[in-house]
Amino acid sequence: MSNFGSEQGYRIAHTLGVLMIVGAVGWSLLRITGITSSPALLPLVFFMVFQMLLGGLLLYAAQLKKNHSLLSQKFYPASIAAAILYLLMLWHWLQSPALHA
């Protein structure tokens, strides 16, 4: 087994985790300052909290994978699946009629 796959897997999860946390903090600042004050965007708070938690999960999974932990064999794929499900939930919410009314 080559070391390339494990190193790339670590970098992808680490980068994705950091981007999700930074994105959620950015959206939080926009919400707090009132730039996005539409009532239809209220569920965005749920997505921001979920995004920060998922970003932390991805960072932890990346660290486990980097350290070659046995737990990473189950934790790492689960965190990637959680990220995909999160993106699908966000896409579904962005397609909702209430948001475009």
C-alpha cells in the first residue's frame, strides 16, 4: 500500500474541514451583522451549527488518518459520508420554494 493515498486522504479531509468551519463562521458574521436578515434564511442557523460540527469531525478524522489509527478505518469514511449528506441537505434546502418566495 502506497503512502500517497493516505497522505492525500488526510489533506482532503483536513482542507474540507477547515473550509467548512471558516465558511460557517463567515455566514455567522453575515447573519449577526444583519446583511442576510431575510426570515427565510432562519434555518441557515441550523446549517451553520451543523457545518461547524461536521468541519470539526472532518479535522478529527483527518488527524486520525494521519496518525494511522485503527479507528480511522471506520471514522474517516463515515465523516466523508456525513459531509456528502450535509451537502445534499443544503442543496435540498436551497431548492425549497419558501426560500425563493
